[in-house]
Amino acid sequence: ILEEESLETYGNMENTKALLDKYNLANGKLALVTVGLHLPRSVKICDFYELEVDVCPSEEQVKQISEHHKAAVERYEKSCFVKREKLREFLLRRIQLINPSGNIPRILGEYMRK
């Protein structure tokens, strides 16, 4: 099952949970595929929704394709974008501590998209 309607992680997990319940697959283990820096927060969100996951850092999968792909991922990992995303993840993890249901990140996400 691939959930494609949500715009942020909490919505993704909520919609995934609903799909699993709809198709009676709620007892299965999921593959959580995302960039490595996003995995710790994503796993906590999965825990909140009682979703059991195996983590799959996507950049590690891409590195296996070829030396060219490996070099591209390594350049990406050193980029300003990744540094900014690491800061964002740090802040969102702190918000998650006080707001495990995800209301604050959802509101921030909606505001940022406007």
C-alpha cells in the first residue's frame, strides 16, 4: 500500500493506518522508506499510530546502484539543503516531545505551504 494523499508525516501515518484498517492489514509490518535524517521522528510518529515498521533509509539504497549514484548522494548529504533539513528535523523532534499527536507540525506545515 502506498499512501499518496498526505502532505506531512503525521497525515501520512494517519492515512496509512486508515488504509491498513480498511484492508484488514493492520497486523502487518511496514517498510518505512525515507531519508535517514527523517527516520527517528518518523519512527516515533509510527509508534504513536501503533504502526510496526522496518526502516529503510532511501539514500543508502540509492548508493548501492552505482559509484555515480553513491557520489551524488554523498554530495547531497553535504549540501546546504541537508543542513537546513537537519535543523528542521531537530526542531520538529523537540515539538514532538510536547505534542505527540502532531497538531503543531500540521499547522506549521499548512502555514508553510501558503
